[in-house]
Amino acid sequence: PARTAPAPVPAAPTIHWLARCDGCQRVPIRGTRHKCTVCPDFDFCPACFQSSRAHPHPRTQFRTIAAPDYDLSYAEQTWLDQLQQTQQASTRELEVRFTPRGGVALSMEQISAARSFLEGEVTKLRGRFDTVARELSAHGRPAFANALQKAISESQSAIRIYGEMAQSTSAHQMARLQIQRQAQQETFDIFQGVMARRRQAQDEANENWSRVFRGDWLLYHCPHCGCAYHSSGTRPVYCRACSRSML
């Protein structure tokens, strides 16, 4: 019997490693890349270009790119550079989020909010680069996948370490503030007691003078030192200041 020719193996679709579909957010774009000639940076994958996905410019103003003008090595290095830039930006954001403002430590609520935000950024990092890492690994280039996993691990460790440091600083400063407030309260209480005693002494002196002026009390002077004493009628025997006789 005559041999039948084997069915042709369909060629693998071209991969545009550095392109992202702005319709479905797929990266990289497999197959033909459709780039808008009006927008500065807008691409459609074949599925989104053929669909009714909305875009302000008609499909006739899209340019068809069959294959990229770069090789896989260049794409891999570009993704590694983008990963490094993203990680550096995340590190700066981490330092800003966990840095005390105005010398005041972050509250536990602020630390929790900062940690939740940065963990969300790590999730975005994984979602942005995970597909590219799998695609590159499938093409025998695992370096990017390893770098991505390392970046995610480092970011998670940094968030944990910075969070623990911020919590420790916050607890230490809260304890110090509590001690300062307690010392201020004690100083205020002492001051209030001194002022109360002074007011009491002044009230007693005013009352004594009032009794003298009303004639209820008599005013005696020490002939030696001139000290004045109030009495209800009996002359003091000794001066309390110079201890001499006032008789």
C-alpha cells in the first residue's frame, strides 16, 4: 500500500517577548502583534484584535508585526533589567513606608497598612512577571524565573524584617512616651500641691489681717526684731523668730 505523507506539523507561533496585550494584559504576545500607529504604546494580541474589544482608533490604523526584531537573549536581558528596576523601586517604597515621620514612630495601624500595601505589591510583581518566567523556562532559559523567585523572597523577607523593626521601635517609643507623660503628670501634681498650699497660706494671712482690721485680733510686734504676731488678746511670750521675750 502506498504510504501516506505525514501531516504537516504546524509551526510554533511567533512570540513577541517584550510586548504586552493592552486588551487582555497577556504577556508575551503569541502570534501576530497588532500595534496602534496613533497611540504611543498600544498593542493587541490576535484574539483581542479580532474581537470587538473597544479602542478609540479603528482597526485600519493598526500595524501588523509578524515577528520581533530582536532575539531571545535580548528579551531575557530586558526582562531581567525591568525586574531589577521594579525591585529597586519596591525597596525605596519599603523604606518610605516604614520610616518614622517627624521623629514619631509609626503606630501599629500604620505598620499594618504599610505591610498590607507592600504585600500587595509583591503579588503584583508575581502576576506581572510570572507568565514571562514560565515562557522563558519553557524555552530553556530558567535564569529569569530564578531571579523572579529570588526577588519575591527578598521582598517578603524585607517586609517582615522592616515590619518587626518598626513594631519594636513603636513599642519602645510608646513606652518612653508613657514614662514621659507619667513624669509630667507627677511634676504637674507637685506644682498643683505647692500652689494649693500657697493659696491656703495666703487665704489664712488675709483672714488674719481681716480679723485685725475688724478688731477681733490684736497685732503685736517684737521689740527686738520687729516681727508681727496676731493674737486674740494674749500677748505672745517669746518671739518665734529671735526667741527673745516679748513681755
